[in-house]
Amino acid sequence: MTQVQIKEVQCLSPSGLHQMAYKEWGDSRNPNTLICVHGLTRVSDDFDVLAKELANDYRVICPDVVGRGRSGRLRDPMYYQVPQYVSDMVTLIARLNVESVHWFGTSLGGIIGMGLASLPGNPIRKLILNDIGPSMNAEALARIAEYVGQDVRFATFDEAWNYVRAISLSFGPHSDDQWRKLAADVMHQNAEGQWVFGYDPGIAVPFKAATPQSVQSDEQRLWAAYDAITCPILVVHGVESDLLSNQTVQEMSRRGPKASSIELVGVGHAPTFLHAEQISLAKKFLLG
């Protein structure tokens, strides 16, 4: 059975200290390290299937971004932003005591990866961007903003997993057991026995504070970051995605690091990499 451990590292924000939890798969002495970072409201457990498949090749590290999963929460929710997340990942990599890493980032995890990979002297040697790029569709961001931070509660787990499936249909086809796991990873029972999301509702504060002007300036910064990246990049694009457009993918192939790309038919935002054919695409790029 593949070895997995849950560990923590202490990180710092301007509002104080916080703990970031992470799952570590495989041999901790393996110098080949893969860091997998989840999307906005998701968790490290999203990568359980992928990590098991890659644990013989890599020491696989799957953090819960602060405010999610097993990690602590920030005292000031306005710091739930990419610079803080990048800083936390630098602290994590220092704890791992490795000189270089490969990176798999889904959605927000990909943005964090771009931010870190753009810095001089960064440790990222290969980067997978799972349905994310420097430009994001405004309507999709509005859709996500509608449900992030909502205080939804369910009397039964069946109601909870059906809700998660309803808001996550863009993940593509999955079995009932897969949907139950996708729900169980992010839902838990509160003191009253109701099923609720496990993330800090405060992660929505900076998200909802965005203005058209701030979104535009963020996009310009992301393109500047992207253009500064020098490592090989694979963009995985869900063809049905409402967040990442084909036009953005094409632009990413033309400029900066000139990413290669793969399209997944019948999938939107974002592929879960629970399926063998998706995992094989990641393995081919990372280990090739």
C-alpha cells in the first residue's frame, strides 16, 4: 500500500502565523518532488488517485491552501490572495528541503504555480496548468462568485453530494462513487449535525471585492508573470470550459514559454484527473 502522511508547516501572513497542512505520498527520501495544488474551494484530497499513481516516481506533496481542508485560517481574510499563497508554498518547499520541483496546479493552484514559476531563481522545472491561464472569462468568474462563501447547509450527506455534483457538473462525467468522494472531501458535519463546506467563508472576501479595473490589472500581471516563466508548460484545457478560452490557450502557445496544450472533450472547468486517461497525460508530460 502506498505510504501517505498528513503533515503541517507553519507559515506567516501580515496578520500572524497559520498552519498549512499537506499530504505526503511516497518515499520522503526521493529527490524527485511533485507538488499538486487544488482549485479555489477544493482540497488536497482531490489528488488522492493521481498521487497514488505517481508515488513510485515522485515524492508527491498535496497541500491544503490556507483556509481550506485541514489547514488553518487567516485572521484577515483580505490576505486570501495569490501573493500570500505563493509565500506559503515557498515556506513549504523550504520545509521539504528540495532544490527543484514539478508542479501540477488546478485552477487557483495553477495561478499560484504561475506566480512562483515567474520569480527569478524559482524551483519549478515543469508546470502543468489544469484549465487555467492568465486570462479568465468574466462570466465564469461571476458564476464562481455566486456560490463561493455561501452559507449552505444540508440535513443529510445525500443532499450535500447532490449539491456538489450540481455546482460541479463542468468537471465532466463521473460515477456516483466519484461524486461522493468529491463531496466528502470538501463537506463535513458541524456541531448541529448539518453538512457544510469545510473552507473558510472568508476566502470569498477578496474575490467578491474585485472590480472590473482590478480584474483587468490582475490579468496584466498574470500575463507578465506567464511571459517570465522559462520552464516547460502543459496546459490542459477542458473544451467545454467557461473559464479558459481556446483563444487564451492559443495565445499561451505563441508567447513567453510557449506552452504545449491538450484538449479534453466533454469536460469543462476543471478536469479532476480521477480518470486513467487523464492521469496518463500528466504522467507522459511529467516523466517524459
